[in-house]
Amino acid sequence: MASNCDTMKNKLLGWNCLITCAILLSAALFIGSTFIITECKEKVIGCEMVEAFRMRIPRSMCEDECRPEGSETLPRGIVAKTSDLEMHPLWGPPNKRKSKSPMSLLAMAVGIKQKKNVNEIVNKFPHTDFVIMLFHYDGLLDEWNDLEWSTTAIHISAINQTKWWFAKRFLHPDIVAEYAYIFLWDEDLGVENFHAGRYLSIIKEEGLQISQPAIDADISEIHHKLTAREEGSRVHRRTINIKGPGRRCYGDSTEPPCTGWVEMMAPVFSRASWRCAWYIIQNDFVHAWGVDFQLGYCAQGNRTTNVGVVDSEYLVHYGLPTLGGAENEKSSLEQGTNPKQESSPNKMGLPESHPSDARNANWKDSRIDGKKLPEKINVGLIPFSGL
Ligand SMILES: *[C@@H]1O[C@H](CO)[C@@H](O)[C@H](O)[C@H]1NC(C)=O
Ligand SMILES: *[C@@H]1O[C@H](CO)[C@@H](O)[C@H](O)[C@H]1NC(C)=O
């Protein structure tokens, strides 16, 4: 439009064009703001997304429209949109926090069989800086009472549900809005070489919105080379895999799992990335395989730089047959399929059974043979068939 205007030699015609420009511009603005307001009416979420554009339309126009659904008749000022997981004493002043830095949250799906290990993990997270939330999938809560931290932790129980079921229902972004980082971890992780405080300062410094501690490849199963610990490194964001089995990754690969990717056994989300990731978790997810490949959308910008693996604080992944294994065996037997095969994609176009997740095949095999799990399960890199 502007360039057209510039080329006009005729003065009169120039004026005409200017007027046309002005009319078109105001029409566009009008349509734009109508669109925005309709969006606002429809959803508060929609409103957040157009936050950036809101500056362009008069404030009062949107303020009423953007109030959370159901709160429109309430006096302005009493609407509390977000909350937290703080416990309050029945009487007296609220508990005072010792830490000045914002709190973070550790949420884990646990069963009593992993009590010892879960205790070790929780003890790595200082209670001054972390809220602990346990999702009990075996319904056995009382057995945890003897642990020192148990009374200050939040316990939620639902039989045979996975981490994703709990997270969708109990970690709504508005409820966990207080927490700087959300650790959504499995229970079968070895934390001997992990320090939560150092981990937090590294991801802050490096600007990692989505991260995970590296996995010690010597004694853990590694599904993708990207998550394996690189000795002597602090953080890595890509891997190169030219000749090994599995997905080929080169120095300039831009796709997960070569870069911009973490695995789902120990992800750590920033507040903003969790707000996004929560929407990816579908209501009917059980294992959430395939979610890892979608998380780049939640990286708050360039996933190549904002997603990474912390090498200096690392974990062992035991790959124990906890809930995930048993459940997968059941469902794959029911479907008459091998866990390694892709089943029909769900509505997100994700395979129900992640082709790259070999843990389940391993567990299944070891059970069929009636053998105990091998001490070291190194299944190598399983060919990635792509999504
Ligand atoms: C939970 O899952 C296990 C293993 O599949 C099964 O044996 C048990 O009956 C289930 N419990 C309930 C209450 O569904
Ligand atoms: C993302 O960051 C990488 C590494 O800094 C850079 O090479 C790439 O061009 C960036 N991508 C975009 C879309 O900005």
C-alpha cells in the first residue's frame, strides 16, 4: 500500500490514495479490535494470548471483557485469579517462609515400593525453597507418615493414574503460578550427583525454560543420546550422532531429539513454559508419549537455546518397572500389539505408544523370561521413526 502511494505522481490521486489508506487502516483496526474482544469474551485464555495487542485498544474496553468467566458480577478487586499450594495454620499468623527467592515445586508420582528412593530424592530438595507434592498411584498414604517431611508435603491419591493424569488435574497453571520452576519427576531416579540449588542457578543463568538433568549413561538406560551426560560440560543443548544407531544428528540439525528436546522422566519447566505445556497434556493422556516432541512449542522462543540438558547436575535412571511398565504391558496385551509398534494416532496425531521408548519392551521381556531386571540396562539408541 505504502509503496503504491509513493509511486503516485498525480497529487490529487495521491490524496485519494491517502484517504483510502486511512479508511482501510481504520477498518483493519476496527475489525482487529472486534476480533480481540470476541476472543476475550470467549475465553480468558484467548485474552492472555492477545495481551500484546491489547495496548492498541482503549483499556476500559477490554478490562470488563477479560475478567475470568463467572466473575463478571463481582466487585472489582476481589477476584483472585491465581493461588498456590501453601498450607495455612488454622489460627494465628501465616507461616513465614525463610527463603527470599521464589519457591519451586517438586511433583512426583510415587508408589510405596519406591519409598526409600523417593525419600532420597525429596531430601535433595531443601524445604525452604521447594514445595513437595506426591501423587500416590497405589493409594497407600499412611506408610509415608514416618518420613520427616511427610506432614509438610501435599499428598494426592488416585489409584493407577500416571504422572500426567495428576499433573493435568492438580497442577493447573493458575494454582502453581507462584512457583518459579516445576520439577515433574519420576520416582526411579538416582540423585547422588544432583544438587537442587545449583541446578536452579544453572538453569536461571543459562535461560533454560525447559530442562532436565543429564543421565549418567554408564549405569542408566539411555533412550536418546541428547540426554546422556557429557563429562566436563555444564550444559548441552544438542547432540551429534553420525554413525551410532538411532536418529542421525548433525551439527546443524534443528529437530528434536537432536536439539531442543528433553525426555519426560525428569523434566523441569519454568513458570511460563509450564503454562504452555499444561495445555498440551490432553485429558485422555495416560503415558503422554510423544509430548516430549511437542514441547518445543513451549520453549518461550527459540527451542535450540531455551531447552537444554544440565551435565554438571545429573541423575541415574533406574528404569524400574513402576506404574508405567505394568500399565503398558496390560494395554499392549489388550490391544494385541507389541509395545514397540506404533498404534493408531490419537487426536493430536501422536502415537499412543512411543516408538522410541524401549523401557517397556525390556520390562516385558524380563518378565516373560521370569528373570530379574539386569543391573545395567543399556538399550542403546532405538531407531526413531518420526512423528
Ligand atoms: C491397578 O493396576 C494393577 C496392575 O495393572 C491391577 O492389578 C490393579 O487391580 C489395579 N487396581 C485398581 C483399583 O484398578
Ligand atoms: C535459534 O538459535 C540458534 C542458535 O543460537 C540459531 O542458530 C538459530 O538461527 C535460531 N533460530 C531462530 C529461528 O531464531
